[in-house]
Amino acid sequence: METLQLKQNLHEMIDRIADNRVLEAIHTLLLQVKHEDTAADEWVTNEATRKTFDERIAYHKAHPDEGDSWPNVKARIEKKLEERHRAADQKSA
């Protein structure tokens, strides 16, 4: 569906909603999306950062299977933290 048609359909659907809770939920969702878009742009403060960010996104899109799952990344981080704590405990003993 084209963007313009999608927007028109959304407007029509929203205009027919009578339940205020549903309207508030949609409003909250749209505010969150707006916040995420703004937040992503806030930390990209200069052109060099923007270029690096864009290059990394392009690389990720070209190689979507590279990288690792969150559970694997989390397990590696937890293992490193455990090793650091163990080393710190050995130094203090």
C-alpha cells in the first residue's frame, strides 16, 4: 500500500474509533515512535558520526546473518563479568 493511501486509511479508521482507551493507546504508540526517531537523531551530533552510523547500517543490511543473538551476547558478557569478579576476589584475598 502506498504511503499516502495508508495515511488516509489510518485517518479514516481513527476517526471511527469511539473508545477513548483505544485512542489513548494509539496516541501513546505514536508518541513512542516519534520519541524513538528523535532519540536516534539526538546522539548523532556531527556529520562524521552520521557517516559512520550510515555505513554500519548499510553493512548490517548487506550482511544480516552476521552478528549474534542477544542470549549469546548476554551469556558472553555475564561470563566476562563473572571472570572479573573472580579475579577481583582473588586479589583481595
